[in-house]
Amino acid sequence: MAATDISRITEKSEWQDLTVGNQIYGSGTSKAFHTGEWRTQTPVFASDKCKQCLLCVPVCPDSSIPVVDCKRQDFDYDHCKGCGICARVCPFDAISMKEGQ
Amino acid sequence: MAIRERLSGNEAISYAIKQVNPDVMPAFPITPSTEIPQYVANYIANGEMDTDFIPVESEHSSMSATIGASAAGARALTATSSCGLALMWEELYVAASNRLPLALCLVNRALSGPININCDHSDSMGARDTGFIQIYAENNQEVYDNFIQAYRISEHKDVRLPIMICQDGFITSHAVENIELLEDDKVKGFVGEYEPENYLLNADQPMALGPYAVSNYYMETKMAQNTAMQNAKQVILDVGKEFGEMSGRSYGFFEEYRLEDADYAFVIIGSAAGTSKDAVDKLREEGMKVGLLKLRVFRPFPDIEIAKALSNCKSVAIMDRSESFRSKGGPLGAEVKAALYDYAKDVTAFNLIYGLGGRDFTVEEAEDIFRELAGYAEEGKAFREYRYVGLRGEGFTEPRTHKGL
Amino acid sequence: MKNTVEIRWHGRGGQGAKSAALMLADAAFMTGKHVQGFPEYGPERMGAPITAYNRISENPIRVHSNIYDPDYVVVVDETLLESVDVTAGLNPEGAIVINTTKSADEVKPYLKDYQGRVYTLDAREISEKCLGRYFPNSPMLAAIAAISKVMTKEDFFREMEGSYRHKFAKKPEVVEGNLAALRMAYEEVE
């Protein structure tokens, strides 16, 4: 069993409440960290223009384009940082960038 | 029944490694390494132990691989010396801050330059602030005994810090001397199996190691490390006592040799302590009350204990086998003087440098220093502090008298 | 025998002086003594002058300095007499043994008025006769054992035979040659 539930560790935690060597127990803990809050530009998905070529999926640095049954879904806005790479690679103008969240 | 043998220091620690039979030993097996990886590789090739030996391309890699193995859940170690330790530098901090209980067998030798392969403590003294526990030995027996205690200290749940087991290059590492070995089953029983609570290869409990820690976490992490180092003090004492119950040879932070009623004393580390003990005996025969404190544990630093042990001395000479270029002696001098300042201000302490780059240190030189301590206290003669013992020519020295500033 | 006997070896890299010092320590250890055998390390080159040391004692040995006032000195290569002060600090009650074809009187001019006993031994002749090759260290080892009396003759030969049988387990034919070299050298200086 993990020594400490790391979700309880915050910037207010005292030194003795950190895990030994800052070890992080559990996997996929980055899911709980909503980097989507950092976004200043937001990709908008136009499903009618999308041909499901899936070129956008592998270039996303944050794995924020979910794929179900070989078809991409709408963005995972909890984690998308709005870098715009997907919009650049889309050959069909199915992704556009808008200002703000 | 102990096994009577004669081994060099390198053979002695390699024999201890064989008996402990750790899981993984990455090492860079050529200069400036030691004979230790060679002996261990022989034991493995002969089927006498089953440690995984990983020949790597540099010492930076050997410590990296030792860290990786330890993080994965293995009992790991490496061995090096001199410039090899210098190349590990970055990784030493990584091992300590990630709280990995691994062992580093160090043979103390001078750092280049000028190029020199001989005994000198500047390699490990340079690494004194990395977060490693550091334990030093006077002879082959002590380095053997210290390694057998290493994992019990390092892996203890209140500690979980890497440990450096040091011995004097050539003087100890290459000299064949008598030694008493323990039986394999006794060693195995004492050391026990390593059962880490969390480790990377545990599929049932995924984990991540070595995360980025921003300013908001860094100081708290260092305090946790510092506390672990403090905790190591009690563990070192407990393990040293338990080792004594098994072997008849107990260990603490330091050995006090005829120190109890001594007016004048040395504080010294390593093989030169043995040489100095002969000087103590000779002067005791002349009626001089002299003694010696041989420091075994430099990290954690037992400051109060040292100050207490020296508190009845009139004056002490702190002997450094390492230069720090502050023109005021070496690291041992600085730390012992700080301890005395805090807890035993009445003791006059002098710092001297000896034995750099393998320069021989003799019984006669030790006697002269004791006499100089007495001359200062009893006849008001100046003590030539910070000088290099055995230097040709006067060199930098600061004659200290009772006048003070 | 005084409490600690100190021996200094002078040789050249590759002649086996260090090995001989370690073998002497080994044999003395087997007879129950406390021992030290250690070389003085410098640049490790074939032919370069090297020094090795032995302390042999009834009591545990704590001193870890080199030996400046030896009881005995062994010179494995006579060409060192011209470049190294081999009798420096040598106890006049002790002795020096030199590998040379010369007599003791012939080498004395190189020994700076050393007043103690001087032995010479043609280790080359012994080695080539017994081993067919030039390994001066076995004859010199036997000579110093005979002269210093750090152990009895019986003990020395028993331990050396055991040591050679162990060391040359895969080359048993070498054992007899080495033992013969030891015996010849021992009896010559005895």
C-alpha cells in the first residue's frame, strides 16, 4: 500500500507530510491536474468538416484528442493547453482556434 | 568461531559484498576504479554469488545505474575512487534526494591534479554535502565490518539514505593484514533481506520517482532529508551495538583511544589513527596524558558527542587529510571547531593538514605534534597552526599564542 | 625475536618484489603471526624501482606508515645499489641480502659503511637452475626467511609448499622447481 495519499499534498503541506523522496504513489496522476486551465486559445472541432483522417491525434502533445472506435471525439478541454498544432495539421479546416478559454 | 584470514582492504570489502550478495552492482571497472569490481566479478563468475554485475561506460553511468536498480527495488551498490567519484557528483545528489538506500564502496584517493593515485580524503570530503552517509575505516577489519552494517543503516525506514563506505587508498586498500571474518550465515542473518515498501517494479502499486519539485516543495524536501540524516545517528549506534553482540567488535560514531583523562588529543580519520595510537602509547609511557579520537562517522556529523568527548582536553590537534583552500585548514577542522565553539569553548583546537596525495605520516610526526600541543598549553609556546605536516620548507602557517587576536 | 620485525624490499617493477613481500606475509600469517605486506605505489612501470614492506609481529599492528628503520633489507636487483640508498635507516643489528654474483666484500663499497651483516645470493643462477627461467623472488624470499628467522625453517617450507600447491594448482610441475629454488637459496645463506 502507498504510504501517503498524494492528493492530500499541497503547497501548504508541512515537510513531514511529504512522501519520502517526493515519491508519487499511483499511476496516471497527471489526469487529476487540469492543465486546460492554462489555455489562452481554444481549438474548436467542426465535426461536419472532419474526414476522420486522425492526423491531429498523434501530434497532440497532451493526448487531448480522445479516439473511440477509430473515430476522434471532441477535445478533452480539461487537459488541452491550446497549442494549436492540431489546427495546423488538419487538411480539412475542421479545427479552428478561438481566443480565450 | 571467527575465521582468521589475511586480506587487503579491497579483498576484505569484496568478501563482505560476496557474503551480503546484493542484487545489482553496476561499476566502471577500469582506472580510476578499484580492485573491488574485479574481485566481485570473479566471485560471480565462479558462482559464489549471484549479483547482477553491469559493466558501464563511466562512473556517471555506474551511479545512474545503481540509482535505477535501487529505484526498481534492488539492493544495489557500486565502487569507485578519486576522479571516479568526481564524475558521479551529479548523481550522488539524485541518489540522496530520492532517498535510495544504496551503497558506494569508496577507496579514498587524491583528485587530479597534479595527477596522483595515492591516499587522500579530498574525494569523499568534497562529497560530504551530497546527502550520503559517510563511514570511514582505520584498517581492513573496519572496512569489512562497516560494509556488513551498511545496508542495515541505509535501508532503515527512518533513514533511507545512500551510504558511502570509505577506506584509505593503498594504505588500507592494498595492504595485506590480518582480519577476522564472520561466517556467511551470520552475515546473512545480520543483514537480512531487503524488502522495500515502494519500488518501481511493483506492478501492484505503480509509482513515479524523481519528480520536479518547485520552490514550494524543495526546502521541505531538504528538511526531510536532513531529518533522515539525523535519524541515522541512532540507527548507526543501534546497528553498531548489535554488530558488536554478534562479532565482539562494537562500533559507535568514533573510537576514543586513551582519551578519558587526556590533556592533549588528536581528532583524526582513517589509517593514520593507527599510526597515531602508537605515538599515544609511547608518550603515555613518558607520562604525558595524550589520547585520540578516531572519527568513524563523518555524516551524520556527531558534533555534540565529539565536543563532549574532547571537553576535558586542554588542547587538541584536528588532523585533515584534505585541503579546503580557505587557508584555515580542512573540512574536519572546520566542523570539529564549530562543534567545540557550540559546546566546549574552553578546549583550544588547532587544525593541521597531513598526508595529502599519499604523503607518509609517521609515529614520530604524531609525537612531535602532541609535544607541540603540550608546549602551547604548559610553556606558552606558539602552535604553528594550519601547516602541512612533513612539508619541505615552512609554507603557510599561523603561529597561535595565548594572546589571541 | 623482538616484538615487530620490519623488512624493506627494493626491486624493479615486474621482478616480483611486491609478490614476494606478500608471500612472506602469507607464510608468517600461517604460523600465527600478525602481518602487514604492502607496496609503496608510484608509477607502475616495468623496470622502475619499487619498494615493498613487511611488518611481522606477535601483536596486532596499527602503524600504517612506511618503514624507515628496517631490521632487514632485501635487494632483488643489484643495479639498484647505484641509484637507491638501500641501507638507509637499516638496523646494524639486522642484515641486508642482495641478489648478485658478487661477494659481500665486493658490494660493501655500495652500502655506505653499513656495519651489519651483508649476504649475497646469485638468485639468477638458482632460479635458472631450478625453474629454467629468471624469477628472482623465490630465492630472495627464502634468503630473507633464513636470515630474519621470522619463522622456523620447518614452518617456512611447510607453508610455502602449501602456498605453491594452491597457487599453481593447474601447473603442479612448477611447484617442485619453486621449492627447489627456495631450498637452495635458504641453505646457501643459512
